[in-house]
Amino acid sequence: MTLSRRNLLWMALGGAALARADGGTLHVLIDGSIEMPQAQFKDGQAVDGLQVRLALELGRRLGRTVRFRLVPRRRISQLLDEGREADLICNYLPAWLPGPLQWSRPYLDDADLLVTAAGHPAPARLQDLAGQRIGTVSGFLYPEAEAALGAGFMRDDAPNLVTNLRKLASGRIRYAIVGRVTFDYLQRRGDVPLELHPPLIIARQHTACALAPHSDLALPELDAALAAMQADGSLARIVARYR
């Protein structure tokens, strides 16, 4: 009798979990400036959110204790490259974190959106905004906007998406680039403080986890855990919690 691919996957994952049942630790970096639904903080600790629950489920399946480390966005690549108390960070793309990192299988659909305050004309395409100030988040990379606008990409940085929405509401800026997962979450909660035109999709993305090159967690183990979470619906349930 031939085992199914799913059964083989579960056997491999089970073996990895048993091998790590000796108290191994999974050091997970969290960008300290992100907001819900990605992460919620209390007293300097990550306590809830999509990235937190994803990491806890990965740790459970890998038989590891998860330890979160809040870090400034600009230090993420350096800490992962050094590999000191830093195994991985999730919900990222290679374009956002250059360096010799290992990348997991993609698992989450997201997109960059351009939003425009309703009191101003909505652009038909991103190129129409050359030379216009666009709300962005400090430390974030926007490769599609940079490619489309070149020297005409006029960033107006803020600490996070929520601050950019406030700047839109106050009239300080007319346009902002936002992540769809976070923006949709804020809209459902009624936390978008102004009327906006329908968003313009700049780029569709499939985010993944970046694994430190010196981590003792092997990339096939990480991929197997993510694949199992996708196969049994647990990943979908985590995502649905914040949609």
C-alpha cells in the first residue's frame, strides 16, 4: 500500500517535532512598529495578532518554545544575518529584506494598495503621481512604486499605516500606499477616519517567512510545517481570525 503525499508530510513533520521536543527555542523577530492585525503589543511584549499566532503554531508543530523579540525595522536584516537569537520573521518578501536569507514557501496573499482621499481625483495609474507626495511607512520598501515613478517617487514617511490615514484625514497628504491585509482589518473595525476612493492595486504579493542563514532550523522543516498548516486548514483559521 502506497502512502499518500499528505501522510508522508505528516510523518516527516512528526519526526521533526519529536527531534525538537528537547526544549529547542524558535527565536521570532517582530517589527516593533507594526500594528494589528499583524501584531498587538502590551508592556513591550507581542501578545496577539496574525504574526504571533502563526509563530506559536509553527513552534507547536516543530516542538520548539517560541520567544518573540521586538526589534526596529531597520535592524531586521542585520539580526537575521548575524543569527544571534534570531531564527526568522514572517509575513515578508525577499524584496523587503535583501540579504543572504532563506525563504519559506509563500502562504499569505496580500497586496499594496494606493488609497486616495475622496476630496481629490483618483489617479488611473501610479505613474500619474510622479512628483506628488505619497504617504509611506518609514523603513518600508516599495519596489513597484520606485520602478513606476523613479525619481518622481516622493515619499512622505510616517511610523505606521494608522498615522498615514490620519494624515490623509487632516489633508496633509492626498495619497498613501497601504497593505491590503492591515487596511481591510482597519476598515472592518471602522478605524479608517475618512472617505476614500476605491483603492488602486499596485502589486499583488504572496508573503513568506525569512529564515536566518545560520539558524539550526532547517528550511525543509519550516516548509513542512507551513504546508501542513495549509493542508489541515489551521493556517486559514488563523488568517480568518483577523479578517
